[in-house]
Amino acid sequence: EQPSWGYSKANGPYTWVSHFPIAQGSRQSPVDLRSSDTRFDAKLQPLNYHYMPTSSRILNNNGFSFKLSFDDSSDPCVLSGGPLDGHFRMNQLHMHWGCDEHAGSEHSVDGNTYAAELHMVHWNSSKYSNMQQAVAQPDGLAVIGVFIQVGAEHKELKKITDLLPMITQQDSKIELSGLNPLLLLPCSPAYWTYLGSLTTPPLYESVTWIVMKEPLSISSQQLEAIQSLYSLRSGKHERLLNNYRPPQLLAGREIRASFK
Ligand SMILES: CCCSc1c(F)c(F)c(S(=O)(=O)NC)c(F)c1F
Ligand SMILES: [Zn+2]
């Protein structure tokens, strides 16, 4: 049966290799985005989002994060351009966070971490017919990562954080409609891109990462709502905290920047 991996000492990131040997692969994520390892690439296109306000969505807590699942059959949210070949349909978005506002993101910038990181997961709909087919392919996924810091309240994310108190228990779900993913992106188009993996088991090396340079701000109340989710994953009913994987070896990969 599915091994119960998690983020505790007993089942956390350093133990995942026992069930998922690819944890020690050569294109694992996250990584530290070190300026000495990044190179401006003038050939990088701008990102192209065809995102519309979405219809009814399920917001459920699958025990290691909360996620917004998108119905990617009708009028999907589609990403193209940037480093990508073809079109990628948004399948879901979720977050990773810590227990204080100085740690919680998965990627870091010259060793600096943020309070949280939003992931918008897309699959390659030009080459594959669904998420399940794409998820393990080397060119199967594109994930946009957006850093989150504490500051002013974020109006669009409020549509999510206002609902979290109603799904604090694992596997609870609630409808959410009218979220506009475009408003979850920062103003600046600047991003880094590199080839990596899922940051949770099964850790497939199938992700073209696009990490936005400019963070979003949320209020401390919004961060507290995120940190108040509970999980049973580690067998005990405890707060879902620190669901972030530490940085992995770059192993010779290049990180391209869309900005100077
Ligand atoms: C087999 C799960 C497919 S969907 C999914 C996910 F649920 C998830 F959590 C992450 S992540 O690794 O945590 N963040 C990048 C992904 F990348 C994903 F694609
Ligand atoms: Zn993630």
C-alpha cells in the first residue's frame, strides 16, 4: 500500500529515498537559486497565460497540503511560452509552508527562504492526454512556483484562506468558485527556469520549473489560516507544518533567468 511518507522525523524528506530511490536522482527539486549558478538567457520568451476565472472548484486537504483541483476538461487554464514547448493545462494548485515566516518555501534565493511557496501544476496537453499520462514523463509537467512573504493582505488568495478554517481536518473539502489564477501571479514577469522534479513522492523528474522572482504578500492572519490546517499523515492528529523539502543538489544543471 502507499507508504505513508510525510514531514516528520520518522517519515520525512531524508527517509523518502527508501521507498523512492529517485530522491537521489540528478534532477531533483527544490534547489537553491544561487546567482552564481544562474545565467540570463535573452532567448527566453515571455510566459503566456490563457487563464480565466474558474468555475466551481474543490478545495481539499489531502493530508500534506491543501490543493485546488481544476477541471481541466472545459475551458482550461493554459500556460505556454517561456521555456516551454507546447501548451500546458493547469491541473491543480497547492502550497508549502513552515511554522514561522522565515522558512516554508521550497526554493530559496541565494540561501534566503520565504514564508511559503505557491505551486501551480500544469501538464503537457500538446503531447499527452491527461495528467496521469504526463506526470512521469521528462517533459510532462510545468510548475510555476511563487514565493509568499508576510505583508499586505492578498485579496485573491483571501478567497482560499477564508475557506481554510472550514477544512482544517484532513480529507475535508469545500467548493470554491470564481478564483482567477491570473491574480495569483506577481506583477513582474521575471522568472528563473530549470529542469527538476516533483518535491513530494513519487518525486518524478518530470517538471520544467518556472520560479517567479517577485514574491506575493499575504497578511499574517492569512498565513496563520494556512498554518492552522491539520493532518493525520503521521498517524497523529497534528498541525500540518513544515511541508517543504530541503534544497537538493543542482548536479551540474543550469538555471536560466528571464531577466538581467
Ligand atoms: C503525482 C501527483 C501529481 S499532482 C502534484 C502534486 F500533488 C504535488 F504536490 C506536487 S509537488 O511536488 O508537491 N509540488 C511541485 C506536484 F509537482 C504535482 F504534480
Ligand atoms: Zn508543491
